[in-house]
Amino acid sequence: MVAMRALVISEPGGPEALETREVPLREPGRGEIRVAVHYAGVNRADLLQRRGHYPPPPGWPEEIPGLEYGGLIEGIGDEVEGWRVGDRVMGLVGGGGYAEYVIVSAREALPVPELLSLREAAAVPEVFITAHDALFSQLDLDLGDRLLIHAVGSGVGTAALQLAKVAGATVIGTSRSEWKLQKATEYGLDVLIDTSQHDFVDAISRATGGKGVHAILDLVGSPYLAGNLSSLTDKGRMIIVGLIGGRTANLDMSTVLRKRLRIIGTALRHRPIEEKIAAARAFEREVGSLLAAGQVRPIVHSVFPFEKAAEAHRLMEKNENFGKILLEVVPE
């Protein structure tokens, strides 16, 4: 049996549940490529999966977390066009990214721009594809819009901030950490709101002259629902991307009707493969050139050795990172 190293969830629980084990490695099938993973991104979905609360889609390993990778093509299956062994690639997986190899659809993989290292590449797929899909495919963000990003210092938050600024939006960001807000100004944040000190509804009203915001990207969830509805303009749009603050809330439907609001929910992980491929290709068309030119950049907070994944999870649980946390699978 051909085997590879992977980080396996020994049983649902804390970070100590992650163990390095040898697991089977299969050959790429028709339309697939096998990627030697150099770096894997750490995401909150990994923490939930580790605790037993967020199982992967069918066909992906339940015991191996990991949603994104940056690496080199090591094997190519039948009927694959456009790729060669040794090509640098990055992309999303439904699970299993915490491993030496991943096998993915060749149509979903993305080329790594020359400007980016494989380390930086691993910090791109989950946050930038999520942010791009949310802002432009679903929220229809436009030039001159005022956008509110909750948890602007997170991975998706920092990606959305950069993409929104390139699109000509005014960006208001919230965080409970003043230092994260100050850091976000380096990437164009226009209005800073420390929600540990200020009510974001009042702050938005002051910053916009009572006009509110056209669109909201919410990574927090239930605690901010009422304030979000209050802060939106007529015909405003809100997309819910994360639920770190909670998953249930009371909804004042009269506000939704009166303002003619749109409330959207989104998740990439459980979409059908064709929808994932479409999101990846749209990202490549519309953001690939921005990455290649350095107009937007992945933000890496820290990198942990593969065997130190538990420490990476603890750091994310403390919410002390600005940008992405990565695991180094192949030491440089």
C-alpha cells in the first residue's frame, strides 16, 4: 500500500485530537490531478470538524480536515488537459487538505501567479474565492457602494477589504481588536469601528450622515442581525458568510419588507462540484490578474510546522490572528 502522512482527528475534541498518521494514497482518476501539498490553510471550518460539528461533503475524508492547499502537481490522471507535472497550483478541497497529497478535479485547480510563493498561494483559495463570490456574484457590489465588513481582520475579511477597494467601494470594518483595525487601514479600510468600545449602528450612522450602507458582509452572525438590518439602506443587501458569534437570532421581518432588503446565505464547501468549478474559474478570470500584478495580496499571519497543527488551532481559537494561519507540510 502506498501511504502518505496526514493529520487525523483521533476523536472529536480539542486541538490535541490531531494526530500524524500514515494513510492510504490513491492514484488520480479520470479528470483528476494529484498535488504534493507544500502548505495547507487553517480555517474555522477545520476547528468545527475537529470538534465533530461540521462533517465534510460526501466523498471527502471525515477524519482529515483542511480546505485549501498550495503545492506542485505530482501526478495526472486520464483526460486532463492544460496541466503538467511540476506545475504550481492552489485550490479548494472538501476536506483532506492536512496531508502530504490531495487529489482534486483538474478543472477546479488554479494556477499560482508568478509573483506568489507557494506559501502565499495556500493563503488565497478559501478566503479570496469566498470573498469574491460573496461580493460580486451575490451582493453585486458596485463602484461607490458603502460596504460594511464584520470581522474585517479575519482571512475572508482582509480579502474582501482588498477586493472591495479595487472595485471602488467605501469600506467600513468592525473588529473587537483595535490593533486589527489599525492594521486593516494599511489595506485601505476607510472607517474603523471597535465593537468592544462602540455600538456599530451608531458609528455607521455618524460615518454615513445617517444614510447607512448599501451592502454588508457578515462573518459574525446572530449578535449583529438587528444592527445589520438597521444599518442597511433601502434595497440594501446582506450576505452571511460566518457564524462565529452564534447561529440563531430573532428577525424583524417588517424591516426587511419596509426596506426591501435582500438577505443571502452562502457556503462554498457543500456546493456541487460544478458550482465550485464555476466559482474557481470566475475567480481566476476576475482576480487572477490582480494577484499577478500585486494589486491584492494574501495576508499570512503565521506558519506552523505540520506536526504543530494543534498550536495553529489554538491560535485561531484565541482569535489573535490578522489574516491567514498556515501549516507547512514540506519544510523549505
